[in-house]
Amino acid sequence: MDFGNGSISRISGCTFLFVVVLLSCSLTSTEAYDSLDPNGNITIKWDIMSWTPDGYVAVVTIFNFQQYRHIQAPGWTLGWTWTKKEVIWSMVGAQTTEQGDCSRYKGNIPHCCKKDPTVVDLLPGTPYNQQTANCCKGGVINSWVQDPQNAVSAFQVSVGAAGTSNKTVKLPRNFTLKAPGPGYTCGAAKVVKSSKFITADGRRTTQALMTWNVTCTYSQFLSQKTPSCCVSLSSFYNDTIVPCPTCTCGCQNNITQPGSCVEGDSPYLASAIAAGGKNNYAPLVQCTSHMCPVRVHWHVKLNYKEYWRVKVTITNFNYRMNYTQWNLVVQHPNFDNLTQIFSFNYKSLTPYQAINDTAMLWGVKFYNDLLMQAGPAGNVQSEFLFRKDTATFTFDKGWAFPRRIYFNGDNCVMPPPDSYPWLPNSSPPRQNNFIIQVMAFLASVAFLFAYV
């Protein structure tokens, strides 16, 4: 059968693209490097402050050095494995979730006797005598750019380990950090220069006896098997609204017996939310074509002589999550000439030094810093006013649309470039729209199966 050279080249091109998508998905796996935040990590600092007759007292501090990824409610969970027969006699500012078997102790009963304890932060309102500095926030840690003063959490632990000294002490191993679900991988502890502490009056500096650092990095592919957000596009110069690609975040649809998605007017909605349980962080989303918990819509709204305006709307389709302290990271070349922004906080990020094309955006406190769960109130929006740079500005070839968008540190799926709205005096994309949709579907399927 003769397809003709043109048909063969189109089929070969599509096949090549599909192979590239599959390879890129399979090779990425657990890669934690983020080009927009190359030095971002969470560092756990373990400072031994004093020795006791049967062990030591340590201050454990969690520093969030990530620019835009934070830990929201219900907060962090920290775990480790003791190397010897250590126990936790007492804790200040945190507690373990289980005490374990302490039956061998007849007098004072330790706080925890488990070989692999799990620690959680105390809640706000904890009595003052049970608090320590930077504790008791319910495990919530803000990002470094958004709120550096609250990008740290700490607690004090009294460890029982008979015969321990500065020559025999060993730090726990196999650290795990959940925030609150998976996503972080922690390395081995390393001895570093002892930490120094300044007293409240600023007149004296003390020093830890020994200090270890544990570095934890985040991977979106460990956090969830499918993407968590997507981007849709529209413009004033074209009636086309480009939706999120079909099945971006999955293709499940159980309306009569809801599992991962449910219709907003379904009688099963309340029971589906309740069935999730307190510790179920799997999203329960409103049934859509894309099935994503969050959608970001970028609309090119107006064109002036020297300026142009964009409207951004963030919509929450997740019935199980109110996104507290949410943030958005957008990469677009015109952020170098951002003139005004409405109802969002803004800070420029410069991951490539002199290139100013990345913006971090978040809500105004007590106004729109809380993105409510799916429903009529489950969205926030803002508008950006950009000054035109005559050397680079154009509405042609999708230049007005963002290059990348992150929501809460996760990379959102963009529509295929060939589907972007085109100018009225431009011809539609030459490729068949059906082929584009098929390729978007296949890319999503490849993403789904690459990490199962």
C-alpha cells in the first residue's frame, strides 16, 4: 500500500515523538533536581547540647531551604532507626506517635521505646512548659521565599543510651520525612561544624557539643504517580479555549461508586469524602476530562499600546484538600518588565542569575492565601500588567503564554504547543488536531505506567 512520502514522514515523526516521550518518562524516575530551585532541600540538624549519665540531650531542627515548596497541614512526620538500644526518655516540642514496648522498665517509663520511632510536631496552643523554640505549629513549615521566619521547625529530645560519650555516640540512620505524604528522600548523616546558638538577650553564644546534618530532597515522581496540576490557555484574539490535555492526571471515573473522582452534585459526595479517613492524602477530585486536583488558567486579556494584561485563575478540584499558604511559580520572558500585579504577592526568582524570567506568586494573608476545596469558592485569581519590550514582544507563535508553571512546587502539565491559540491572520497548525490529541493522551498514559 502506498501512503506517499508525506504520510510516511508524518507517521515517522509521530512515532519518533512517542518514543522520545516514553524514554524521557522512563529515564526520569526519581530525579530530584529542580532547575528553578537547584539548591533547594530540607536539612535536618541534630545538635547534641549536653551529656547525661545514660545518654544525651539533643535539639533537632528542620530547615526548609526550598524557595517555593512548603509543608502544609497536617504537617511533617519524621522517622529514623536507632543504631543501638536507645530509648527516648522525654521530648519537648514534639511527640512520638507510639510509645512501644517499655515493659522492661520498672521505675521511670520512657516516652518511647521503639526501634524506629515516628515523630510529629505538637499543635498550636500547647502549654508553654512543653514548648521549645520553633515548635508547636502542627508540622507546618513555610517555604524560604514565602516566609523565611517560619521556614524552620524544632524539638528537643532526651536520649537514653547507656555508656554513650562523644567517642561512642552514633546518630540514628534511615531518616524518613513525610510532608505529609511521600516525596522526600533523605541521605546519610554527616558530621559538620558544631552549631552556635545566641541567647535571647544577644549577649552570649553557646555551642553544640556535636552536630550532624541530614539532607532530604524532593522528587515529584516519588510524591505521586500522576501529575497534580495542569494548565489551560485562552486569549482575547482567538475564541479557542485550550483545555488541559485529556487524562492529564488519570482517567478514572466512578460516579455510582466514587473512588478517585466524583461529580459535584453526586449524592455520594459527602460519603466519599468521609470514607477517605483522616490520614488519606490521595486526592478526591471533581470528575473532569483532565482529572487534575488543580488547574491553572492563563488568559491573555487585553492589549494596549505599551502594555498587555494577563488574567490567571487557580481552581481547586480536590474535595479532600484546602491548600494553605499555596504558591505559584511561573516562567515567562516578560516578567522582566512586570509593571503591576493585583491581589497576589510577588517575588522575582533568578535561577539563571542575570535572567529575570521567573516569578513566585502567593496569596495575601487573610484574603486569598487559602485555596478552598472544590466548590464555588475553590478558586483564586489575579491580573498581571506587563510593559512591552519592542525587541521581543509578540502575540505570534505562543510567545504570550508561560513556559512553565509550578503549583506548590509541582510541575504542571502544559497543553501541546501546536494547540495554542493563534492570531487571526495566522493559519491553524498544519498538523491534524486528532493526532495532537492522540499524542497528548499517549504521553499521559506513558507517565502513568512509567512509575507503577
